[in-house]
Amino acid sequence: TSPFAWLRTRFYYLLIRLYFDQEFSIEEFTRGAKQAFSLVSKLLSQRKLDLLDELVSAEVLQVLKEKISLLPDNHRDALAADIDAIMYTTEGDVRIYYDNDGMKFVSILMRFWYLNGANLPDEVPGETKVFQIVFGDESTKEKRHLLTANYEFQREFTEGAKPDWTITRIEHPRLLE
């Protein structure tokens, strides 16, 4: 990321701690976001969308129901990210905003890069690289794809609101379009 973007996100984290949640920690948030990403991606892959009600916004869930039903099996399998297969995570955009009713919100976009062994063609557009990992001898090769996903987490900080983060955007480029 650019130094300006890094500085901007650190400024937003400071504002979150000063005005919304004095105990907010980006490290702790990132750990929770990884766990949520892994769980949600596996549930998407298994078509267990009814278990996502508390984790994903109703609008996103409705779109996912339509998209998941149309996915080929190999693309659906590629959605699943085991937490140990997450290679890199970074924050994207951080926003603090108020709606017309005075409700306060914070949203953080997280970007994940993960390895997945789904049976995808070598020329899947949008992926970073195809790795071939050799276990044992040369005759036993396992192909792994380095894939990306963007998940946006939102929390309402209005007094009396539940202190839960909700996923308000899910993007798996070239897989879930």
C-alpha cells in the first residue's frame, strides 16, 4: 500500500479508539476477520447459506443465494479458505460515517490472499499465481491456487447497538461474479 493510504488508515484507527471503542485493536480485529472469512467462505462453499444469517447482512445474503446456485462445483470449492491457508491479509479502505438518523458506523475492507486446491483451470483470470507443490516424489503433485477475496466488515456504534461486526460485502474475483 502507499504511505498515504497506510497513514490514513492509522488515523482512522486512532479515531475509532478515541470516539467509538477505546479498546479497538487492528491486530485483534484482523484475527477475528480471518476467522470470520474462513468460516464464511467454507459455508459458502458448502452452500450452507442459512448459517450465515448472523454474520452477513441480509442484502449480501440475498445476492449470495442467487450467485451460489449458479456456480460450477470447482468455483464453489475454490471459495473455501482454511484459516491456515491464508497467506496474507491487509486492510483496504476504512470508513467512519453517520446516516440521516444519526446512527454511527465504521466499516473496514479486508483483503485476503489464500491457497486453495480446487480443480481450477491453469488460466483462471484474476488469480495471482498457480503453484505446484510436490509431496513425496515427482509423481505426486498437488496444484494449489493463490486466490484473493475482499470482505467488508461493518459495525454500528450508535448507543445501544449490538457490538457485532457484520459482513456487508463479499467479493471473490473471477469466482463469485
